[in-house]
Amino acid sequence: MTAKMTPEERSRLYRERGWWQGISVDALLRDAVAARGGEEALIDPPNRPDLTGTEPARLTFADIDARVDGFCRAFAALGLKPGDVIVTQLPNIVEGVIAFLACARFGTILSPAAMAYRRHELGKIVGQVDPRLILTVERFHGFDHRAEIAGMLDAEGRAIPVLALGSGGADSDRSFEWHEARAGGAETPRRDAEASEILTICWTSGTEADPKGVPRHHDHWTVNGEAMIEAADLRSGDAILNPFPLINIAAIGGMVIPWLMVQGKLVQHHPFDLPVFLRQMAGEKINYTVAPPAILNMLLKQEQLLETIDLSNLRCMGSGSAPLAVWMVEGWQERGVPVMNVFGSNEGCSLFSTHAEMPDPHLRASYFPRFGAKGVEWKSAFPNKIRTRLVDPDTEAEITEAGQAGELRIDGAMTFDGYWKAEELNARAFDDQGYFRTGDLFEIAPDDARFYQFVGRSKEVIIRGGVNISPAELDGLIESHPKVREAACAAYPDERLGEKICAIVALADGETLELEELTAHLRDVGISVYKLPEKLRTVESLPRNPLGKVLRRELSGVAAS
């Protein structure tokens, strides 16, 4: 039995508006197979031998279709039924994409977990979704994931099959390929999925609490793909380079679904390795990719390296989810590559600062469009499917003028319906108008009311002498210093002002930096004096969660030292 969460009235309304098309992900795959079956479509990372000990694959759409059928036969042989949950813990190998597409065809729900998760996080995920199958790899970077998960389940008394995928071994019943081969002669279970069926349960990063399950159905994913195609100017047959693990909206909605829709080539990358990434960009003639702000900053500082890379096919790069350094966005635009600033979450908070809507790199780096706000219109189609507003989190009063920070609330075609099996949490997650409470603070831009200016997470804002300061804004400015590789700001206590600012930086190799040198640089940039850091700490690297987000809460101890 398939699972649904969206009320029928909402589905009906959104389809009447044309926001949801009622198209399943499997229908997208079948269309691609019919149109371009023999064309190369899915590419492994070239360093796969180092990751899993097996050779990289290059698959056509017809190859993908055959493997998806094989997965579906194995699911049936293992006793799975539509609506059952499959947990995966996989690197960015082609089998991860095939598992997602097989769930879309068979009717099972994919719940992907980060490779960095161990018993603590995996135990909570398994406890919430009660999977009928877990797919992982035997070894990844020397760690035996299958044995780790199997040991955890044995200790908890859970009888769930844990099968290794993508290891190339079909000589053991611990291998999914073994079960796939045994089911090879069976009839392929095909069905027409309803677009309102839950397809995935992804997980919040858990930076502030335990991971929360975020269910999304086919309509959620396809509308997200449509938005990304328009925002990134993707075209038929485009090559997309995906450095995101296939565990969240960034990879599935931002990469996999657009790839299916444009019937192009999806090139996988994992883990992030700059030389490999650059070789893939040139060798695979990539049209669109994403990269963290720190990487884009660093590349612009290495002029000689950039001159060796063929970027002639690259039309757009995505980055975010915070204000970007203006000099970086300007620098890439001068090279003919507009950088799109993306602010998003698994729950469906989607703001895109695109070159089409915001050709000025200063605007695109600093602001996000006020999609769906009253009286604000955009040329693109996808903003019409999003509604946003700012609300004072203390009084619930709506903010319509610049100068006051408020929590971003969002609703619309990409927004999820609620966390998995969490009624009490969902009662707090949405306001009385049905908008999702993002926990992110923005202001209406002082010089142009069409835009939002990011302030920070509601629990991250630094309050110095009663004035709110966005640490995310300062991070990008500090990273513009030529000696700084990456940076993040955190508060430390002060008896007089309440909080002061500490800059925590990882420096380029062999460099040293004094606070006075940094503040002089920031004064030259032109920021307000009250935003200048009053303490500087250097670290080897910033703490990040499995999705690459800085764990700012872990910086408080460094700042206070």
C-alpha cells in the first residue's frame, strides 16, 4: 500500500493551477528512454575504484532502464511491497541513482542517509521509518558500512536485510547483485505510480536536534526540477556535474530530476576533490554544476590554475545557501559564468537569485527575490508557485517594510506537507496561515523592496549591544581576504555589550594573519564598524555536518577561548 500525506484538496487545487502536473518520476525516465535510449546518460566518478574497489560505469538511458527493472525484480523477490521503506547509505555511484529510480517504479519509499552517519544517527533513522531493506556498500574509504549497520541491527534485535550494493560481488547473499541475479528470470513488476505517492524521506541535517524525516512525493520533485531548469537555464541534452551526495533536495531536486527532464548526462562526483572536479568539468563538457562558496573564492585567487581549465561549455554555476562574496560573483561573471545564489532546505524553502532576474552581480550575491510577496512580480514562471512572507517571531506581525528582521515563512508547490510521523512537531512547524516556519531570519532589502537580505538562523544571529548582526554576511567578507581559505563568525559573551564577534578562520597554506590586518581589510570593504570582529582564532578547518554546512554552534567554544 502506497503512502500519501498531501490532502486531496491541496493536490486538486495545485493541479488546477498548473503547479503540479501529476507526472511520476518513472514517467520522466520512460520518456527519456524512448527519446534518447542509446545516448550516454549516467557517469560514475572516475575515482570509483578508490571508493568501492570497482570500476566506474558509463550508462545509457537504455542501460539505466534495464538496471531499474533488475532492481524492481530483486525488490519483489525480497518480499518488498509498494509503500515499504528502503534505507540507503551510498556514495555517489550510479547504483544510488538507480535505487532512487527503482523506488519510483516499484512504489517503495527511498530514505537515503549520509555516508558519515554511524550507529547513533542511523539508529534514529531506522527507528523512525522501520525499513524493510537497507542498501549500503561493503567498504568505503576503508570502513565496512554493511558490517556496521548489521551489527547495530543485531544489537537492537531487528531482522532487516542489509545488502551491499555496487561492490561488484554476486557470489554472496550479502550482495544485492546476488539477489538481483537470482531474480533475473522473474517477471518485471511495473506499475503506474500516482504522483501524490511519497517517494522519498530525506533527513534534515540535525545541526540543532535529532534528524527529522522530510517526506516528498513525485509532484514535489517534478515541480522542483522544473524550477531548477528555468533558474539555471538548462537545455535539452545538457551535461550536469553533481558533487552533492544523493541524500537531499540539493541532489535529487537540483540535479537528478532536472537531468531526467532535459534528458541529458548526469556526471557523479564524490567525495569533493578539486582536481577530479575540474577534470570532470572540462572532460565531460559540463554545462551546469554547483560548488561551495569557499571553492569558488579559492579558484578565483588561483589565476594560473583557472587558465588551464576549459570552461567554454559552462553556462551557470550554483552556490549558496547564504550571501555570497560580491567580488566572487563579479569575478566569475567577468569570465562569462554567472553564479546563481540558491537558498533552500529539504522542507522546500526555495529561493533562487538567478542571472535572468538579477543580472547585477552585486544584487545576486547579496539578496534573494521576494517570491510570492504581495505586489512583487517576476519574469520567470516558477516564482508564481511560491509564496513567502516575513513575520516577527515574537509577535507574529507581518513585516512589510525594510529595517526589521523577521522569520521567513514559505508555502507553495515545493513546500512539504509535514515531518514523518511527527504530529506535535508539525503543529509547531506551520503557522496559522499554513506557511512553514523556516527558522531563517531575513530583512526586506533597504534599497530595493523586491528583495530579501539574509540575516541568519534565528539561533545564530549575533546580538551586539542590542543590534542584530548576521554572521553569514561577515563570513563571505572575511573570505575575500587573500590569506583566508574559509571563515565563520561566532559570538562570545561580553559583560557590557552582551555579545561580541569572533572571526574563526582557516588560512591558506603557510599564511599567518593578525586581527588588525583582517579588520583593516574589512574597513576597506566598507562594512560598519560595529560589525568588525574583536577576536580572531585560526583553525585547521571549520566543523561541518555531512552536507557541508558549517556547524556554527560548535564554534562557540573556539570563540570563547
